[in-house]
Amino acid sequence: MHLKDYEFWFVVDSQSLYGPEVLKTVAARAAEMAEKLNASGNLPCRLVYKVTAKSNEEITAVVKEANYDDRCAGIVTWCHTFSPSKMWINGLAGLQKPYCHFATQYNREIPNEEIDMDFMNLNQAAHGDREHGFIAARLRMPRKVIAGYWQDEEVQKRIGSWMRAAVGAAFSRGLKVMRFGDNMRQVAVTEGDKVEAQMKLGWQVNTWPVGELVEQMEAVTKEEIDALMETYRASYDFATDDLDTVRYQAREEIAMKRMMDAEGCRAFSNTFQDLYGMRQLPGLASQHLMAQGYGYGGEGDWKVAAMTAILKAMSEGQTGGTAFMEDYTYHLEKGREYSLGAHMLEVCPSVAAERPRIEVHPLGIGDREAPARLVFEGHEGDAIVVSLIDMGGRLRLICQDIHCVKPILPMPNLPVARVMWQAEPNLTTGVECWITAGGAHHTVLSYDVTAEQMQDWADMMDIEFVHISRDTTPEKLRQQLLVNDLVWKLK
């Protein structure tokens, strides 16, 4: 499913105490609000008014329906007036979808001449929100609380942002990852508990032999390669005359895509240590697959492959770009400290500042032919880098704020895609905090997804979240990690 295929259900709290006329008004206003929110252009998915709930039975029924409807990515509740929230206990206890409590009211201002007891009975959002908020807190359930006037653009965009995180949760729970071979030997951070990942995140992570990929490559036709070469020409500049090498990458891409699509996989990993029967490590092939929305992880890193796919799903329709990334080296000139992110071959062209070039260069690792790859610089802008690590017994999601810049050096002999950035709160403190938290060398870099969305996603998946921002210090972080250790041991 694409982003636009998901919907969110608008469930309004009320009760029968105020009579049928009040309930009729509440329902009409709820439908109007959903219609206008959809028309605002600030929601990436459709908000569907479902019911004005007045009883335990109505609430439980709509929650059950939501749980089993694949199109429903979450529930948004609103208290037009006072609604006793013991009615919500059974429903919320059984809710399996993300949940947003929208604390708003129909009218922006208190009407001086109109306000009387009838008005008060109808417009008790402030009263109802506190009752509804208590029961969710009492149940200790994860939820997003968004407060503000429903016609304000900023408020609408916050709902839209939360919707993207919820779509990421829905996408995650159905995600399949195809591993071509195992991970790189002796590397710790690319290991992990695949059973725990499926239990917590929904991922199905399995291995296919490289020999099966080679068989699929041999079955690719000349006509299929010719067609993909035309797609390459439409998207990229050819800076090489070695078309046979580019065609080999096209053969790899077609075979990998065919295998993933046949199995319903949206992410994949491979490693240069397991290329038996292949002439080249996939470079251009992996990059162009990522440009189509597939997630990728190098050296067999299935966790970052899955996270790349999830962030791409969350940011669908946005144009900043999301890419598999790796911290490669630092520029430590005093006052001009930068990280240089790159990889051997596989950085997604969605983050390119200009039209990427197809080049062929020796790899210097893997003992195979020089592969074709896309070479480009990343564009400027605020972004995040994200790392999911297995702490043994729990998963930790680490997110750092960064600001990407035009690379300060041309680096004419570096034949790979690269992005340069300033890390928050600064390079050295950021590095200390990243290492202290256990962040991996592989990350997902996104100009579109925000730290708040990643925290929302982590809450929905019930995993630990660590945010390194401009306000982070090593001392604060160590204290947070200590508290987190204690909290998660109790869970």
C-alpha cells in the first residue's frame, strides 16, 4: 500500500445525557471537521469520520473494526463535549493501531453573547479532554496528544506528521527483508535477534542464497536490460564508455527486483564477502532500487535496510530524500568540523544536489570487477541520521539532528556519492554521544523525516528512543541511558 491508500478514523467522544439534538450537532460538526481537514492539503492521508461514540459497546466495536482493517493506520479521537471515559477502557485495552488524542474544540473563541448553559453542555472539550486523557494515562498506553485549534495550519501539519509516523508503523508490521547471503564476518552491530525484531516490529527477515540470485541474473533478457538502460539514461548522466559494466548492473537490478517482488520484500541486504558467481558488487543496481523505494543495507545489515524502507514509506511524496548512509571520515579543522558520509557504492540518489553521474571505478575490496555506481554530492538542508541497534533484550532507536552542507572540498578522486554535514550539538560532542549510546556506523539519513516522527514511531513500536540534539550533553545522555536501562528492565 502507498501512503495515499491509508486512512485514519475520526472517533468523537460524547454521551446520551445531553439529548438527541446535541448528539446530532456533534455528529454534523465532526463530519464537517473531517471534511475541512482533508481539504486543507496538510494531511497526507484521509481522515474518515466514523462515529460519535456514546457507549462501551460502540467504542469496542469501532476499535475491533479498526484493528482488522488494513487501510486503517490509526485512530484520532476528539471530545466535543464531556464523555465519561470508563466507556473507553475495553476499547483502548484492545486497540492495536496508533492512537492520537486531538485536544481541540469546534469554536475558536468564547462567544460573549451566545454563551449560556446550552452552549456549555455542547462545548465541553476542555472538560472532556481531561477525562479522556486520564484513562489513557491510567492504562499507560502510548498515544500522541496534539492540542490546538483544528483550523490552524500548524496544528493540521502536526496531525499530518503523526499520520506519516503511523503509516511507518503499519508498513513496518508487514515488512519483509531479503538477505542475499549473511552479514559481513566479525561485525557486531549488524548482528541482531530476528525473532525479537519480528515480535516487536513485524519484520520478516530471511536469507536467500546468492546462487539463486545468480540463476535469476542468467535468466534476464537482452531486451529487459535495454529497457532499463533507457531508464538510466533518462535519470542519470553517463560518465563512462564502459557500457558492458553498466549493463551488468542492470542485470543485477532486474534479478534482485524480480526476487524481491515475488516474495513481497521491500528491503534487501548483501555483502562484498558473499558474491559467489557474481562479477560485480551491486552498486548502481542497489542505488536505483533505493530510488524506487526499496530499503538497503550494506555488509548484510538487515536492520538498516528495513529502517531505510520504513523512512522512505513515511516520507512518500516529499522531495528532500532518504538514503542508506555511513559515517566515513571527519574534517577536524578548528571551527570548521564536519562529518563526511558515504559508502563504498550504495547511497540513494534521492538526496543528490544535481543530476547523478554513472561512473566505473575499481572498488579495492571484494575481489571483483570494477562496478558502475552513481556519483554525486548531497544537497544542503536540515536532516536526521537514524540507527536501530539491538541491546540484547530490547531495541534502541538513536536519532541525531544534523545540517547538511555543500561539501567544502571537491574531492575529485573520491568516486562515490557523498554527503557532508554538521552534527548537533557539535561534531565532537555529537560523536561522543553517538558512541556512548552505541549508535552503529550504518544509518538512514533523511531530509524529510523528523526526530519527532521517529519518536512517534518508536512509541508506536514500543522501543527505546534516544535523541541527540543541540541541547544534548554527554552528562545528560549518560543519565538518560541509565534511567532507560532501569525502565526497560522493568518492562
